[in-house]
Amino acid sequence: MMRAARWMIPALTLLVVAIVALPVSGQSQLYKCQGRCARLANTFVRADIGPNGAWVMGTTGGDPGTDQDDDRRLLYGFEPAGTSVVGYGYTTVRAEGPRGTVDWVRFEPSPQTVTGSQVSNVWRWSSPYRVAVTQTLALKPNRFTNRPDMVEARYVLHNEGAETISVGLRALFDVKLDTNDGSPYFIPGQGTVAHEREFLGGDVPDYWLAFASPRFDVVALRGMGVLRDESFAAPDRFVIGRWYLMQNARWDYPVDATQVVTRDSAVAMYWDPIRLAPGLAAEHATAYGLYAGGGGEAFVSAPLDAQCGENLSVAFFVSNFGILPLRGGRATINLPPGLNLAPGEVGQKTLPEIGAGATASLTWLLRVSAPASGSAAIGVDALFDEGRRFSAETSISLTCPPTVTPTATKAATSRPSSTPTATRRPADATATGVPAQGKACASLTGRVPIGAVNDAVANPERINGWRQPVNPALPPGPNNPLRLWLSMLDLGKAYHPIFNPLVYKAGCP
């Protein structure tokens, strides 16, 4: 495994470390925790966070189903005994405006707030633009394990200057699974990726997987990065590349599809610069932690539970551990009562040729329908021309009770039937001065069904973000406004109630 040299200077006190400026390469600086790093931990995973917000991650007890993933690395630099070295993975910020483009990395210690459930760092720059970025790390429930075995990294980019500028962010993770510094990445619908590759826009996958075992053994450590979630949109660009080159780039990185990443790999999530008027902020997030689904030659990957009316994506992976290619593959998904193919989906799909040592993947979009309750098995069978057959299944818990017709009494107590417009009158204020109802951004008009907008404005407590400060780790104030305006998770994409839902933000574009 290759690592570029980094320079350190001694600690000035027990808790404060001065970090020298980076050379032009853009690589981050290292900081030896030695028990001084902030920490997020439970019985599954642990994250160690340095004074400037750089962090690493590994397991404590890992997956309870196996004792072979305890106290292991998920990111390079993690050490189980509290002696982690942070700085291999780091974050860069790009600002664009009338004085040109600048890329920043925060090297020196920054204001840090530590609670029992999250750690926040605030990075500020004043030249040539005034920008504040708040990184908040928090333990997160994992829909693929039903355990809080992930860390969510959430970033709030705030324009504190007096002019409109564009601000973007890149999060760089130096991935290492136990002792494996170059495991291939599993991408739903694509298979394994062993060479440099980038995914743009709508092609960015929902998540990625990595296995410590070269044969994808389920008893060994397995990692999962979530790129799209019900609480955050996907990045604009997702890159799988060679760490020893990526860490030298503050922002731009040209992908070379001929280069293998199975010696020293990393991933980068890019959120392109967004125009922010003075005082406005943008918010992005990603998550990383454990995977506890299947493995081996063939497996099915899906969330462990789903609700009535929900759409969910199911991925099937099949690997060729033989020496001859697998050709002519056809895979058929078998669904239990309560799960149906989404409109436009087909039950049988064709697999590409799978060379020796390679993996292919297919995905299906499913919808939960009533009535359905309890555990349901989803199976996939794949048959190839050579007669090779692969089968795999997974179980999910469905919650979709029978539909109950409302009575006349219930209808009489429902809210008035008159339909307000998307741009409602100013919301009524409570005794505390905080509006009791939301306000819709004009950008939703014609892009989101009016019924969905009206319901979200009239019942804001049901919508993610309502009345929360931009940085939940700090008290609200002029530089940390409340989220009172209804918008979409990602205004650059089409509205979808699951993948790009309505959310409340601190302002409108």
C-alpha cells in the first residue's frame, strides 16, 4: 500500500496541535490521536475525529453475526486501541466568484462541538470570499442492517459575504477494509469496479459496497457507502480512484479508466458549486459504515424493511469464480405477495458476459402494495448458457395494512377542502415568533404536484428539516437560521416522493 509523505510538528498542548500548511499537492496533514481525538462510538462502529475535522472510522464489535470483523479498519488510519492517525481522508471546498476560483482545505484546528451523538467542526475562510462550512458527523441508522452502524457526514455551506458566489464540496475517503487496501467496489446495476471510474448525475448509484475478503466471504468485514437516502440527495459526481494520486488533487481529478484501483483505492464525492446569495446556505450529506447483507458467488441486496406505498431498489450480484466466462445469463426475480414490479420494470433481465474473477449486477425497482405484513422473501435465479445456475434471496419486513375507508365522522373533522395556492399567505406565527406553518419556494411551482405542496405547507412537522437550524449542533441565530421554506432535496433533479422528496430549507434559491 502506498502513502505519500506528510509532515507533522509536535503538539503545543495536550489538546491543541498546530498543523503546517499543505504543499501545493493538496494532501491533508496527519494528526496522531493518542487518545486526544473526539470520538463517536457504539457497540458496532467508532469514528475518531481530529481537531480540524479530519476523521477515520473502524469497527468496535462490528456485525453481531460474526466475530471476525471486530476492531477492524473501515478507513485507512483507524487503529482499534485509540491510536488512530487522521488526515488520510479529508474535505475540500471550492468557491467561485468575481475574484476567480479558489479551493480550500482546513488544516489548522477549528471550532469543534462534541455531544454524545455528534461532532461538528466549523471551517471559515475570509479571502477572497467569506464562507463557512459546518461538518457534522453523527451515528446513523442503517436500513440494510437495522442497526446504527453508519456514520453520516453532513455539510452545510454558508455564504457569509455580501456578494453572490458559488460554493461546492468534495469529500475524499481513503477506504481500507481490515488489511485490504484495494478491494474492488460493488456497484448496484454494474457489478464490481476494479479500475478507475466516475459516475455523473443520474448515473450516481444509491450506494457502494466493499468486501475485505477476496471471495466476498460473509463472515469477514464488509463496508457500505450510502450516496442517496431519504434524507439526502446523491452527489453530482462519484469517483473511484487511486488514493496516492487523488490525495494530491484539491479538486479536479481526471479519471483514467485503464488504471486499476485494487492496490490502493479511495472514493470521492463531489457536490458541484451552487450559487448562493448572501446569507444563504446549501446542505449535502453522505454516509459510510457496515454492510451485513449477502456475499459469496451470488447475493441479493435490499433494505431490511419497507412501508406501504414505498418504492425500493433491489440489487442482484453474481460473481464468476471460475476460469471460463459466463455467457447468455438471464436473471428472474421472484416476488412475494405485497411486492410488485414498479411500472416499466420486467421480471426477467439479461446479464452481460462475466469474465473470470468479475461480477455483474442487475437492479429492480419494486413497490410495496396493500395488504402486506411481516417478513417477505425476495429471490433471484440466474441461468447461463453453460448450464451454470445461481440463486440467492433476502428477506425484508413489510408494513402495509389493509386500506380503511374513512367514516363520515372522520371526514367531518378533516381540514377544510378549499385548495390554497402553492404560494400561501404568510404563515401564522406562534407565541414564540416561529411560524406554525411552512412557506413554499416559488421554484416548486409546476415541478411538484400542488397537493403535495399544500399538504407539506399545512403539515410541516411531517417533512424533514422543519424548524431545525441549518447547523443542528449550534443554537439558532443570524448565522444559523431555521429551516422554514419548503423546497426539494435536490432542485437540480425531478421531484420524486422517495428519491428527491420535499424538505424544509433555510431559504429559497
